[in-house]
Amino acid sequence: MNKSNLGITAGWMSWDEIEPFKKQLIELEQVLLVKYHYPDRYDGKLYCEKRVNMLEQYLANGNTYFWGAVHEQTLVGYYWAYTTQFIDKKRWCLSSLMIRDEYRKLGLGTLAIKEGLKMAKAVGCDEASTHYVPWNEAAAKAYQKAGYEITRIEIVKRLDKDNN
């Protein structure tokens, strides 16, 4: 990991480097889930715990990558991605990008995206993808600035809302 002049250490992390921050990662995943993806749903704690508990296995499989930013003993942000085959292309899929509110506006999100795209190229990906909720304008701007283009719109109908 590389050190910045702000005292923040950032870089690609192994499970052994992530594990001391496991509880913080679960909490950040929960904030990401509830605040930025599904604010109208449950708190998601069990889902986030299960997801983070699987991270060690995902990393061992060799197709998952975790970039973290640490200040003192705090995980201040992270970028979690994986590779997959998508039709005829090897695709880099950004699963989670989260920067704590008090560390925003320092360029960590932009740095994470740049580092992610570098790694995607290094591992032979043909394209990169991610998703965000329509009202998250900061995410939209960051991804567009990094060269992402909208290619598909997801729509969801909640079946518990009516009987039709």
C-alpha cells in the first residue's frame, strides 16, 4: 500500500490486511446499502455480515479485488470489484465503492476508480461496469468523469406493493 501526504495509506489489500477492519467494513457496507442503494428497505446488517464473511473466499478465488484507504486505525474508504465473463468479454464489475462522509472531497473516490480501472486492464478485462441509484448524482458524475457511459437501465417492480 502507498502512503499519501495526508497520512492515509491506500492500495490493494489481501484478506490478512482487511481482516483487522472487518467490523468497520460490515458497518460501511451497511451504510452503503441503506443510504445509497435501498433506503426504503431493512437495515441489511445480516446481509452485509454474510457478504463480508465471504470476502476471504472471494479473494482466494483470484477474481475479486479490494482496494482500501486507511487513516490511523480507521478504514476510511474502499473499492471492491470482481471479474466475470459477460457474453464475449471479460468484465470488471465494481461491486462497492464507499468513502466515509468525513473523508469525502479528498479525491479518494476518484483515486479508487482510477486504481480499479488500472487493475482491470492489468488483469485483462475488456470493459468495466458498475451501477448506482438515479438520485446519487455524485456517483453519476464520478463515473462519467472516469469514462463510464450509461448502457442499460434497470427497472424493478415490487410485487408486495399491489396484487396486479
